[in-house]
Amino acid sequence: MRARLIVSLASMLVAAPLLVAPAFSAGGGAAPAPSCAKGKVYDTKSKKCVPKTSAVDDDSIYETGRSLAMEGRYGEAIEVLSLAKDKTDPRILNYLGYSHRKQGRVLVGLGYYQEALRNNPEYTLVREYMGEAHLQLGDVASAKEQLSEIEKRCGKGCSEYTELAGQIDAYVKG
């Protein structure tokens, strides 16, 4: 109960800036955007690295932010993803959550994941990452809840299910 309250509070903290800030696919199978120098974003339309500006489309921002996050460049990923015009895009919210969580701000990450699920409850990659965040907090029951939600949406054979199931198993075995 207490963990759910904390997660709800974190969600509210994350949602507030998203509403005032200017400015679906799962992550596993997509090819990463080419790596750009700091301060640049890969523009999918021009097929080159361009300076970060609000003129870059959200798909390019997502691809670059996702690639930065997967490279472990979490601060840069947050910076790039925050440029998105559509602050409700579940893909953007997912990788903002992922990057914050990987930098140790697990509750902030959970807030972004919850916001992403409000916009797309079927997004299983968010559910996998949310389960991992719950494990980081020692909340195995909530991680298993996300595993169950993933199973309802894509079965036990999808990569999100097998990844989270493996992490839960490893966590439980210690």
C-alpha cells in the first residue's frame, strides 16, 4: 500500500511538468539511430545529425533519445527526449522513465511509466521496465503484477515477458 502511494506521488510529480513544458513500438526490435555528437540529434528525414532544436520532429527525438538511453548516456537522453512537442507520447515517456530510473531516480522513472501507461495501457515494454523498477524497490508483488499484465497482452513467449520473468526469478533467488 505504501509503495503504491509513493508511486502515485511520483507520478503526479512527473505529470505536472509534462503538462506545462513547451516545446509505439517496443524498443527491442527497432534499429538504433546513429550516434550523434553531444548537442546534436539524428533527423530521420534528412538522415543526418543536426543541432538540437524544437524544429526536429518527435520521431527523430524519440529515436535519438532511445539510442542515447541504450548507450547508457542517460542525462543526454533525458535532455533530448524533453524536446518532444508531444509530451503524451508513450514512447517518449517510456525512455524518460528508463533514463531517470537508470540514473537512480526510480520513483521519477515510475511516474513516467505510469503516465505512458495512461496513454497506452497495451505498451508491454513500459510494463517490463516498470516491473524492473519495482524490483529495484524490492517490491516483487508489483513486479509480478506487471508480468501478469504483459502475459495478458502478448503471452509468455514475448521478449518483455521472458525478460521480466528472468529478472524476477533472479531477484527472488538472490
